[in-house]
Amino acid sequence: MSHGFPRHGSLEATGEARQQELLKIEKYRELEHAVREEIAGRQYTPETLQKLSELLKKNPEYYTMWNFRRQVIRHRFFQTIPDEPTEAQLERITSLIQTDLQFLIPLLRSFPKCYWIWNYRMWLLDEAKRLLPKAVARKVWQAELALVGKMLSLDSRNFHGWGYRRFVVETLETLNSEEENEKSLVETEFDYAKKMIGTNLSNFSAWHYRTKLIQRLLSEKSASDEERKQMLNDELELIHRALCDPYDQSLWFYHQNLLCIFDPAKSSQTMAPNLTQSERLEYIHREIKEIQEMLDGAEDCKYLYQALIDCTLLAARVEGTKPDGAQRTQVLDWLSELKKLDPLRAGRWLELEQSLCS
């Protein structure tokens, strides 16, 4: 006895739980065996599809079962499609696709980063594009864009969701007919990325998406150099406001991306490729001043010292020189701070220090 209870009670409970677990495993294996037999016998029936659904709810990582599900669905498509399908037959195909898309939603909520669910969903949508009239397929894909928007509102930093959104948008743009003004979705997507950044400044995926959209937006508008420069000013203003929290690494990644605009070796692929040397230097010196102001009260933030070093070395590259005495001394002081704040990368800072002194 222990505290008035028999000691063997917990053991009995454990044994009972073990038996229940073994029973679940046995039922799972029976279900798997039944599915394999039916697929081997080409029994592509609604009953087989139901068994596959039960199995995939239990184990969505079982990619073989997703391949079996494709076989069943494809068979049902081919049963439906004659040489010239009627409107009713096309509606049945649409219903099959939409029903299977609905089946996946609870799975994605429970397993949002399972590759196999995403792969299967993309396959279903591709089938809609391949089998259905363009107007009908477009509605299916538009519904998908609305769905991925809801998913990202629940988990705004899910990189699978952001990659999937790009995939859906690219396909919708190909489905939009040339007569429609909505062929490009770049402006609406640019606004969407800005909204998501406003919701969560640490959303690296949204910042990354923004970098991809800016180039397209400027290109489609045939933007002039002045318009490109205005876009650059807007982006710098946006990142400066966001950097009210200088400890957020996601924001510095975007800042580094903007610095590439001033690098002569990289500027040709950026949003403002035709800045003059004096304009580049003016921007860089302005950045140095902004970052030095951020240091006040945040002297323990390593990202600020890294950014100051990057900007100073970049200014020297733009001028086609090496850092002069005063610049070198300043960079060495910042490196000294970095070695204290970031000892795990001491080798990196020491190598940079040696390169400056050589």
C-alpha cells in the first residue's frame, strides 16, 4: 500500500494502456493491408478512397498512401471524362476536386508543415487546371488564394504557406486571360505583404516576399530612374521605422538587402541600378548616421555594429579605395565590441580584423 492505494494499480493502468495501444496498432495494420490489397486489385472504389482517408488522418506522413490516393482519384476522373465532356460531367470533376481539397483542410490545420499534404494539394489543383475549362479552374484557384490567406492569418510565419502562396499567385496569373486587367497580381500581393509586415514586423517571410515583388512592380510599370529612387526612399523609411527594435534579426536581413543597391558589383540587379557614385555615398553616409543614432541606449546590440561595419566598408568600395586611417580605427573599435557581444563568431571578427590591418 502507498498513501492508502495499492501499488499495483498504476501497473495495471499501464498494462491496460499498453493493450489499447497494441489494439490501435493492429487496427492500423489491418487498414493498411486492406488498402494495399484493394490497390493491387485495382479496386478504385469510393470505399477504397474512404479507407485511404482514414489511414491518412492517422498518418499523413505516409507518402505511399498519397500516391495510392492519386491513383484512385485519377481513375474516377477518367471514368468521368469522355472525348467531349458535358457540362454535368465537368461539374462532377469539379466536385471531386473540391471535395478532396476540403478533405485536406483539417489535415493542414493539424500538420501545417507536412510536405506530403502540400504536394498532394498542388497535384489536385494542377488537375483542375488540366481538366477543367479555364474559367472554372480560375475559380478553384481563386478560392485557394483566399484559403491560404486565412492560413497565413493564423500562422503568419509559416514558410510553407508563403511558398505555397507564391505558387498559387503565379498559376492564377497564367490562368487570367489576356483581355482582363487582372493578369498581374503584383500590386495586390505587394499590398498584402505590406499588411502582413504591419501585423508582425518580425515576419521574415513577408519581408522576403516584398523583395521579390518590388522588382516586378517597377518593371511592369516601366518605372523611371526617379520613380525607382522614390521606391528606394520609401523602403529605407519603412525599414528605419521598423528598426525601432534593433534586436530583430529579420529586419537587418532586409536592411542588408537594401544595401546591395549601393554596391557597384550588385546594383545592376536591384531596384535602383542607375544611381551615381555621389548618390550611393550620400545614401550610405545617411545610413551610418541613422544606425549611430540607434546605438544610443542599445550599445549591447551586435546587429548595429555589424551594420556600421558593412556600411563603412561599402562606402570604401564605392570610392574604389580601402578604409582610411580614421575609418579603419572606427571599424576596429566596432569589431572590438562585436568580439565581446558575439564570442561564438570570434574567428569571423578576428579574420576581418586581420584583413583590415594587413
